[in-house]
Amino acid sequence: MNSVIPVGFGLQWEFAVFVQDGLLDKPITGPRAALKFLHEDFRHQTGAPFSAAIADCNSALRYRCDAEIARLSFIAAYAEYRVKLDRR
């Protein structure tokens, strides 16, 4: 039996989260962009906030949790990431 899993690749947050990208701020506009950023741009891919952000963004893309929950998880993961960078 085949089944289709709906995925919200175009899902966007109402308010973007801005992250530092060199000297510029880069907008992260939704769970898909957040996952890309978490996988490609995080140097420290550890910690509970990072894991929660990955799980929540994946859940939001599958319509299993509200996109705002994924946004808040991403903000927490990014905040922890910035603290780790500033300690260096």
C-alpha cells in the first residue's frame, strides 16, 4: 500500500529570523531554510537546542507541529550557537 506524506517545502514563518552571515544579516524565513542553515552553517552541531530545532523543523515541514514552535526552537539553537562561538 502506497501513501503520500504531505511536506510543506514552501512553509514560511510570519517573521523571519535574522542570523549573521559574515558582515551581513541573513534572513531565515521558514523551517526548510532553518534546516539548511543548521546542517550547513553550524560548526557546533550538538546540544539539546540544536537537536530540538532539527526535530521541530522536520515536524513542521510534515505538518505535525506548528511552524512557530519550529521558529522558537531555531532561535534557541542559534542563541546557544552564538554563545559557543563567543566563548572562543
